[in-house]
Amino acid sequence: MRRSAWRFLFISSDIRNRILISILLLILYRFVAHVPVPGVNRLAIEGVMSGSGQGQTLFGLLDLLSGGTVSNFSVLAMGVYPYITSQIILQLLVPIIPALQRRMEDDPREARKWQEKWTYYLAVPMSALQAVGQIRLFEQYATGQGGSILNTPLGLNLATMTTILTMTAGTMFAIWLGELISEFGIKNQGLSLIIFSGIVTQIPSNVGQLLTGGYEQAIPMGIFLVFLTLTTIFVIVYVQEGRRNVPVMYPGRRVGNRMSMPVKGTLPLMVNMAGMIPIIFAQSILTFPAVLAQFFIGSENETIQNIAMFLQNTFGGFSDIYWILYFLMVVAFTFFYTDVLFSQQNYGENLKRSGAQIPGVTKGAATQRYLTRVMRRITFVGAFFLGTVAIMPFLVGLFWPMGDTNTGLLLVSSSGLLIVVGVVRDLYRSIEAELKLRGYDQAVLVR
């Protein structure tokens, strides 16, 4: 009888140490998340976050991307958001610039190292730009309430530069912690766990706000939200585990003087190969215009000021246009990211090298084109699913309006829930792979 390898989880000292290191680094991240940025009026920040309307909706989106640190306006207030934006820019440049695309095809390993290096370089100016935009965004809403988030006026002075440098350093520190988790903790899960920890830590406060929010139908609302959350988790797991098995014939092997028969196999293609990345990409892109518009809100030119107000109103997470664009961008990014990943894996050439062939399809480039067509057809289901999950708060709000605040719409935002489920799934598979690598999946006889 075969027992689960998970019972050996804490027997393996290496795996146990990796898990403990990851937990300690996440605890350190949460502690640092409460370290305030110097020169900031915390009372004004609390007033902005406790308000209602468009500002709170936009800050809620930024809070999700930053891992729950925007509400504290800590040194980690931007989280790993600038790093994600840098990744998006470089991902978009690869298929556009032929030289970069050839570099990825000729030597993928070196190309990935080059891409990671320049992602770090680009993250620094993106962090500084995001810091200025975020300060101006908070300053606008705080000024509307008769206050200011800065103890000194925003401008080219030592206090402002100190605040910006501190926030930039905080972002790089968060990225560094993520890399430490990936290297010394759970492999390749650092940044995902950073975002995961921020989303999970928001659940108790969301539940508390639901219970103390003064809703007349708190009990039926709570039951509905729990049911909706569990249903969403089930659908996410069901779709994420969906596969299209393409039949493949593998050549027989010579054993001595005899040749074995060809072996029938399958090539599993995931319905949602992109995972949670398109939602993070879409959120990053859509919140950027609203943040950038803060630089021009106070412009003396009326036309520029009107354009800035339009961008803020459209991309602030409060308008119907925002949710339509959100859905379309998630769908578009799903197709784009899936195409990038699938072309890099080059299944056609890999199957040709191993002598395998899809029945009725020519080896090599023709196989790759066939698999790309199949992948795009099944990706449509995954893309529509991701888009629907992303706009779930808006859809729920159509049937159960709850005012300006969207805290009560879901205990965890649907996109946040997708990230949580995706991270848990990847975490489970990563630890299981480590256990199998060390032989803990071997059969154990049990009387």
C-alpha cells in the first residue's frame, strides 16, 4: 500500500529548513510592512483610506498589488509592483524587437539571465516614478479632506527626496526578500509568496469590516459571500487543472537485437497555461494611467487637466469603462502570454528531436503550428474564465449593490482569490516535487 510522501515533510531536514526560512522571511516582510515612510502624516493616510468613493476603490487595487502595504503607507507601500511593471515592459519588447526574439531562440538560458538583469535595472526608475505618483495620488485626496500626507510641501527638497528614496529602497528590499525565498526557501515562489501573504493578511480585516459595517443583512450577506467564495475556488481549481491531451506516438527502443513497438502517449496542453499572470499584468497596466494622471491634475492648462481627470475617473477602478477594459485586457494578456510561453517551449522541434510525432501531422514546424492552433482554441476558454473572475466584484455589485466600498463584495477579491489558489497549487506541486526528488514517494508496505 502506498502512503503519501507528505508525511515525510518535516523528516527531510533540507525541505524543513526551506519551509522555515520562507516563513521567517515572510514574517520579516510583514514586520517591515508596518515601518512608516519618514515625513508622512499617518493621520491623513488613515483618513484617506477610511473614506469612500473612487479614491478608496483605486487605493484598494493598489493595496492588492502591494501586498496590503498601501493602507499603511510603509516603506513597502509599492510592494513588488514596479518589478512586475518592468517584467511587463520587457515581455512586450521581446516579440516586438527581432534582435531580442532571436536572442531568446538562440540561447534561452542566457537570454533569461539578461532579461532578469535588466528587469532589476528598470525596476529602480520605475519605483521612483511610482513613488512620486503614489504620493501625489494620496496628496490629492488628502487635500480634498483639508489635510496633507506630507509634513513638508511636495517639491524638490530634501524631505521629498528622502521619502522617494525610502520608498524605492523598500521596493528593492521586497524584491530582494522574494529572491531570497526563491533561492534559500521554497524554489521559484518568492514573489508569489510576497503577494500571497499580503492578500491573506487582508482576510481578517475584510471579515471584521463586514461584521461591523452596519449592514442590515449581514448574516445572509455573509452566507452568500462564503458560498460565492467556495464556488469560485472550486471553479478556479477545475479550470486550472483542465487539460487537452494531444495524442503522440513515441518511437520504439532497441533492446539488444529486438526493436520494441512504438509507444502511444499524450501531450497535455493546459486550458489556462498563463495562470494568474494576465490578471496581475492587467491590473498593473490599468492602474498606471490613474497614477500617471496625478502629475497633471494641477496643470494650468485646462485641456491637460481635463485629460488627467478623465484618465483618473476611467482607470480609477470606479467606472463601468474600467471593468470592460479590465475584462478585455485580461483576455488579451492571456492570449499574448500563452503565445509567448508556448513559442519559447517549441514543442514541435523538441518532439522532432526525440523522434515523436503527432498522428497525421508532419514533424517540426508543421507540428508547432498545429499545436499552436489547438492551444489558441482551448486558451479562449481559459481567457474568458480569467476575464470573468477578474470582474467578479463588478458582476456581484450589479445584483447586490453595496454602495461605494467594494470590501463587502468579496471576502477576498476574485483576482486575489485566483492568485491565492494559484500560489497554493504551485506551492503544493513544488514541495511534492522536492519530496519525490528525494525518494519519499516510494512504496511503503503497511499492514
